[in-house]
Amino acid sequence: MTEETQPMAIEAEPTATEELKKAGAEEKKTETNEVAPTATAEPKKAETEEKKTEAEEVAPPADAAAATTTVPQSASFKEESNVVADLADRQKKALDELKQLVQAALANNEFSPPPPAPAPAAPADVQAPVEKEEKEGKPAEVVSAGSADEPKTLSEEPPKLPEPAPEVVEEPAAPVKEEALPPPPPASAGDEDGAKAVEAIDETVVSVSGLPPAAEEDPPAVEEAAKEPSAEALATAPVAPPEEMFIWGVPLVGDEKSDTVLLKFLRARDFKVKDALAMLKDSVIWRKQFGIEALLEEDLGLPELDKVVYTHGVDKERHPVCYNIYGEFHNKQLYEKVFGDAERRQRFLKWRIQCLEKGIRERLDFSPGGISSMVQVTDLKNSPRLGKHRQVTKQAVTLLQDNYPEFIAKKVFINVPWWYLAVSRMMNPFFTQRTTSKFVFAGSSKSAETLFKYIAPEQVPVAFGGLSRDNDPDFTSADAVVDVAIRPSSKESIEIPATETCLLVWELRVLGWEVGYGAEFRPNAENGYTVILQKIRKLVADEEPVIRSSFKISEPGKVVLDIENLTSKKKKKLLYRYKVKSST
């Protein structure tokens, strides 16, 4: 998930050191950031713009990453606890204060979107005399709206004859004193304008002669007294309870999971209570305006994007892992279907938010001590550069960083271009240790090895160097993988024992291949015959990434796998596992 999160826009000029420092300072408030590459020659301007755009869309957040070609240590920063008892005194005090402020804000209905502003209308006390004078055929009195003490001035223009006026709509008018009504001008039989003026006055002026004495003396006071409720009525009137507010299915107050949610906003604002409350309010209001609850049930009709963003397995600390494969947009038809026009781009934005929301609710646990954050793996191989997706991607990143705080336990960028690594190294001094520990970058040659630092090989998909497949009939994520380093120009033999009749299944892969591989069965009996299962042959990178074989064993013995590193300078990483199954 948010998200899915989840997550920023900083475009640094190539030669401006001050801009880089400014960018680093601004990033410390967010979950994601964007960094632009450098360029020195005018002929390379187009290439620079492409690199700049790609970096903006995939770069680390403010809590973002240290760029380095080496694999950083995962233990450089320990994820904070969501158990209240584990918090420091300052953090406990901030949490208690925020809970009180949230309760007060709920009671005051401060988590609701503001009502739409009414259309501006001219003051009634200015329009009424003008309208009245126009009806009477007299010049209007001009009133200054600046101050109540300013004198009223009459218009010096000569009076104009009244033009044919439209039919006057009857409106309620304030009580008018009898002596304030001037006599209407005489109207001849052929003077239609005068007749209309008299008729309009008769319709709009309310006669006061028929009013009761009390109403004539002080009608406003009577009305106010009638409207004002008594103290007894106020005391007995029922008070509406504050609205119960939820976020990610968790109430803001009154539940043990509420503390976990509030701690996310506190940590995003460095435990500054007022800032955290403001961020929480903005997020709840945005969720209402965006229609998150309805969005969860909406069918957006984008099944092709299931290959772009998906969740697969967990890391070594049991965080769910979300993969973002932007290289899928290298397909022009898919790209146009998703980003072809403004309507499609907005649909993609809704889809991205929907995907994160579902991931958060289905895979995260906000209970104290539960897993409430995720690992994100972003593959930059063949990702698109300049294009129609740039604006909506920025918009998505902004929404994620503003409304899904502290949902990233680790963010790993793989297959990162060399120029991206260089720019990240340049930005590294401007990030905190907390930031640099969350974000990891790896080029294509180090991608699988980097993933294995945080995610076990049996949890990593085959496409990224692991051994995990969907709907695998032989192995599951519970079947652990053994990894072995094979030194240059050396041979490694793996022995798999079989003590009874069974079906033995095994699979293996060598990162980068370029190795020799052979397999045979050796019985335990002295007079038994060795069975060659696979003659030694050279395996190259173009072949199937994973080799899977099986052998039905009828007598006790062992299967021996021989892997020889044919290179003289580079060690190889071997991954393998096996399973004993019933021969029937």
C-alpha cells in the first residue's frame, strides 16, 4: 500500500550548488523527492531532459535515499515501535496531546470539508434605496460603502425619464413609516410608464395602518424574543454526539489501533503536535472529497496494470513487498491506453490510489506491535522518460506523500541507470541517517544481491533473481532457499540425501550463469551403479533462469549437483532448494 505509498518535486539545476542544498532542505518534510541529472553540453540537452523527467518520477522522498553503488546495511536504522509503552516520554506526551486535540476537533466538526463560499451579493441597504427611487421615477441616492460616517451625496446628473421597466417581483420588505412614502406622480390615461410605476409601488409597499399596535411599536424586538430559546430549553435540548471518523478502517480515537495511526502523522511531523493535527485534518478532508470509500468498490477497467504494480511476498521482517514495474509502459499501446488523454490520466491516478488503499487494508495491521508499513521495490529498467505521464505521476506522488505518511519501511530501486546513481551520491550529504537508511539504490549487476539483503530468495519473484513463482506446484514460500558463493575458477558440489524410496525434486539458479552444471545419483551400496542425471554442460545467461529437475529414487543414496565457476575473476551466487515427495 499509501501506497502503495506508497510516494517531492525538486528539480535541481545541474550547476547550481545552492539549489541542491535548498532541495535537500525542503525534502526533509516529505516521504518522496525528485532529483534531476546533470548536463554540461548543449547538444546533450534532450537527453538531459529525459533523465531529469525520469528522476523526478522515481527519485527518493524527503526521507529519501542515499545513493551508492554498494549495498547499504539494513541495520543502519531500526523501525520505530508502535507500542505506546516503548515510546520515549516526549513522544508519549505528544501522543496524549494529539488525542485530546483530535477529540476536540471531532466535537467541533473540524474534519468536514468547508462549505462552498456563497456568491457575493451587493449590500441590501445600498440597493433598496436605489430600487425604490427608480420605481418612483426619482434620481437614486448614492451611498458610500466605505464607512458609516461618510455623508450621503446626491447624484448631480439630471433626472432621466423612467424607461419601460420589467415586471416587478414582489419581495418582502421591512416595515416602512407612513410619512416616508411620497405621493405618486399623476398618471394620464396614455402614460403607461407612470401607471406601471404606481402599480409597482402599490404592490411593494406594505400598509401599516392595519398592523396591531404591538407590531407598530417594536416588531423586531418581538421577533427576536420569539426566536431566542429559553435557558431551560437549552439545558434540556439533546446534544448531537460528535461524528465518528475512520481512516483506513480505523477510528481516529477510541481504539487500540488509533494510536498507530496517530503515531504515523506525529512521526511525519517530527512529533510537532499542531503540525501533525493539521496534516491529519487535511488528509481526512481530502479522503472525503476524493471519495475514497466509494473508490474501493469502483471498477476502473485497467486489468493490464496488474503487471505494473502488485504485491508479492514479504521481507525478512514480514513487511509485505510491493513491486512497481514501470518498464511495462514501454508497450506503446498500453501507454496510450493509460496516459493517452486527461481523462485516462485521471483514471490512472484513481487506480493508483485504489491499489494502495486495498493493499493497506488487506495486508497491514495497525494493532500495537503489528506490521503497519511495507517495502517498495521500484524497477527502473526500460521505464519511460519524457511523455504524457509526467504530470499525473507528479500529482500521484504529491497525494501519496501528503496523505500516506510513514507507510514505507524500505524503498529499493533496482536496475538504476548510472547517471541516477551519480546524482543520488551528490544529494546524499543533504539527507539524514533516517532518510538514507530507508532508501537503497542498485544498478543492474547488483539488483538481485541487493534485494536478498532484505528479502529472502524464496520470496523474490523469478523475474528479479529469486525462486518464487505464482501457483507453483512443487515449492512454496515456506521452502527455504540456500545460497552459496562460488569462488572464481572453483567447483561446488551440493549433496542431497535420499534414505528411502521417494521422488526428489530440486531447483537451482546461478546469478549471471556462465557456469558448468552436472547432476548424478550415487547409491549407498558398494556395488551400486552411479546414474548420470545431467552431463556437465555450460549454462549461459540466455537460458532459462531457473533449472528444475526431479528423480525417482528406488534405493538409498544421494543426488550430487556439481556447479563450476568458469570465470577467473568474479565469484558467483548459487541458489538452490529441494523437496522429498512421495513416489506415488
